[in-house]
Amino acid sequence: MSDYETDFVAWTENQAELLRRRAAGELVNDMDWANLAEEIEAVGRSERRELRHRMVRLLQHLLKWHFQPERRSRSWQSTIRTQRREIETLLEDSPTLRQTLPEVVAKAYAAARQEAEAETGLLHLPQDSPFTADQALTGELPL
């Protein structure tokens, strides 16, 4: 049984060291290539999940902001600003994710709509997102 199954942190540290040695030109034979590839793919999936999660939260608050103007608050405004900032950081770190934004908005909207309906009691929210990716990330929010 390898460290991959018994001590993941030790495995990652060992594999990182082996990769550095390999990059320096040393021939090393102990690389766990299959698990390394799987973990690298998992990092990419994690970034995509993070983007979806933050987009759900952003769209949820944008729905509340748009459809309940009488209840607008600095707290909602703060959440919208925070999610926008964190999404922009994700997109700066992983620019490839930017091209997936329309799809992410479409998929995240269903969950955002559900959350907004459950929280507010609003039952007539649009089936499709009233916000494009650009509008969600940059629209003005007057208080």
C-alpha cells in the first residue's frame, strides 16, 4: 500500500520533490504517474466547482436585489461585491474558465433560483437567468 492511500500529504510532498528532481534533469523512477494525473485533473474540477458555487451565490443575491428592491441591504450588496471579486480572482488565476461563463451562469442559475425562492418566498422568478455573465459580474447596484 502506497502513501497515496495511507498518507496523502506525505504522498504529495514526495511526488512534488520527485517532480522537482526530474525537472532538474535527474532520472527518478518512483513517480506515481497515474495518481499524479488524477490529482491534477481533480484540481481543475475543484476550480470549476468553486466558480459554480460562487456564481450560484452571486446570482441568488442578484435575484433578490432585482426582484425585492424594497428589501435591498448593504449585506446583499456586500455579498454581491465579494462574490464578484472572488470570481474575478478565479478568472485571473485560471483564464480558461472565462470562456465557460455563459454555461456556468446557465447551470448555476437553477440552483440560485431555488435558493432565492426558498429564502424569499418569491415564486415567480424567471425560468432562465435574466442576467448574462457580464451583467452578473459588472452590473451597477444602486442602494
